[in-house]
Amino acid sequence: MQYHDAKLLATAANTAQWPESNLTEIIFVGRSNAGKSTLINTLVNRKNLAYSGKTPGKTRLLNFFLVDQKVVFTDAPGYGYAIRDAEAAKKFSRLIDPYFKYREQLKGMVLVADARREPSKDDIAMIEYGRAAHLNIVIACTKADKLSRNQLLHNMKIIRETLGVNADCLIACSSIEKTGMDELWNKIDSMIGTDAE
């Protein structure tokens, strides 16, 4: 299924600013500079829907994007840079914790991981967030085009084992070559109860 109609629904710093919606929500999380914003833009065939700043970890809000009137993508702040000091970590938790605990529409999580890097402690913590919230979890291994096939397979095995997920939860993605997008959309369609067309 191809999705093209995408727009910013809301930007939220707290629960009062969450948008009113009954649509399934999928949260996109990932380390700063893992390519999360670029992935979202590629999925919806837009260049600048999700903000990709020059300074990693700059975004501090939850951004809700309505896609084809069928699903909402929630773009979470990149972590790593964002939570390397105690005060920033508290702000990140205050933003994320209520969303995972109380947002009933939240059904899935796409963890965006750079295929060239081993998962960090923050990645592992985010997986635990997702599991605790009983979410469907997909790992989008970005920048796959920068690795040889053997390197990619080797790195994806490390990512899978480190995060403790099944192989079918991992998808190799490249926003440059547009690979992995159909497969990722199939996973998202399953999360929102829509059969792929």
C-alpha cells in the first residue's frame, strides 16, 4: 500500500497537547543521527515532513503526523545526545513515559538503528519501553547501502542478538536506494490492521 498524504497533526511537549484521534499510532524512536527523520520522509515520499536538524538531538518534542487519514506516526526526539546529562534525561523521560503508559492508540514502535553501529544502552532501554507497553516492534536498520551484503548480514545479526528480537523484526533500509520501504509498510499495515495492497 502506498501512502502519500501526510501532514503535521500536532507538536506536543506534554499530555495536554496530544492530538485527539482514534487512529492507530506508531512511534518512531532512535539514536540521534540514526536517520529517523529521513526514514519517515522516505516512507511518505516527502522531503521535509519530519524535521532533520543539523544539530543531532535538537528536537525535544513529540511530533504527530497524520498519514492518509489511516495512521499517525509519532516522531520522538532522538536520544543519545539528548539524554547524556541528568537534566536532559529527566526531560526526555517526562515526555516519553506518559505517552508509552497512557496513550491507548499507541500500537507499534519502529526503532531506527544505524546498520553500521552496534545498539547502544539507550536502544536496549527503548526496546524495553516497547515491550512493557506490549507494542509491536520493528527494527529499521538504516543506511544499509553503506555496507556490503556480508557486512550488513553480520551487523544485523549483532543488532538482533543485542536487542533480543526475532530476525523477522529486522528490516534493512536505505533512504537513498529506497530499499526496505515496502517491507516496512507491510509491517505497519499489519499493526494498523490493514492488508497490504
